[in-house]
Amino acid sequence: MLTAQTRRFGRRYAYDTTFLEDLVAQDLTGGLKLGLAMPFLDHRFGLPAYAYFAARLVTADAGGCGDCAGLVLKLAEEAGVARHRLLPLLDGQAGDVVEPDLWLAAAFARAVLQDSPDQLDLGDRVLDRFGRRGRIGLAAAIASEQVYTVIKRGTGHALQCGAGPFAHKRKAGA
């Protein structure tokens, strides 16, 4: 049943779920536990969808998984966030080109991923803009995206990633 659900998800989003199917085939209990974590991994903690998906997209891109980035764009669109709002974040464009809140969420995600000293200042700005709960939401978005990217890479399924700089743009038709 879990494999069937995973395959349905893959068909719905045109996303290769082989790595998850492999995980379930090797250890059903582990697959079930990952499934139980999904409500947490998808929880936004009151953070606006655009900020949540900005952080997830930057995280998927940093992880080198073009397919994961493409999936994030599809999920964002489903949540009402147009891809044209998010795509400029992948080019590292400055705040004057990207909406300020999107830029802040993306910059914070990059700083956290790189363990940059900038995360302190950016974290304060995130608190001012989104509050404590929103900052937790950004941290959860970053962690959520890393879970899937790292499991995919760690289980030897990285060839599915369409990895490489902005590979997801080519696949997403951007």
C-alpha cells in the first residue's frame, strides 16, 4: 500500500520516486516512519507559502537535485505560489529584482545551509518580518527539503536528480 501511494505521488507530480520505493522495499517500518514524519516536514508553522517554498527551493538547489527543485516548484504552484516568483531566486539575483520577502527567505536558507555568519543578521530580520514561529517554519522548510535530497543521494539514487547548475530549469521548462 505504501509503495502504491508513493507511485501515485510520483505520477501526480511526474517525479521519480524510485528512491522511496527502494526504501520501502528494503524496510517497510522505516518507510512507514518516514511517512509519519511527513506531516511535520510539510508543516509551515504559519509561514506564508511563498516564503516556505522559497526556502525549500533554495535548499533543493543547494543539494544539487534538479528533480527535487522541479517538484518544489510544482508543490508551490499547487499552494498558489507562481513559479515566476520563485525562479529568480535560483540565479542568485539581488533583492531589487526579487520580492523582498522571497529574497529574505532564500538568503536565510542559504546562510543556514552554509553555516554563514550572515545567518545571525538574517535570522533577526526573519524574526522581525515573520516572527518566531515563522523562523521555525523556515528552519523546518530547510530541514524538510534536505531529508529527501540526502536520502536520495545517500541511497545511491542521485543519478535521478538531474543534478547540475539549474538543471531543474531545463526540466521545468523555464
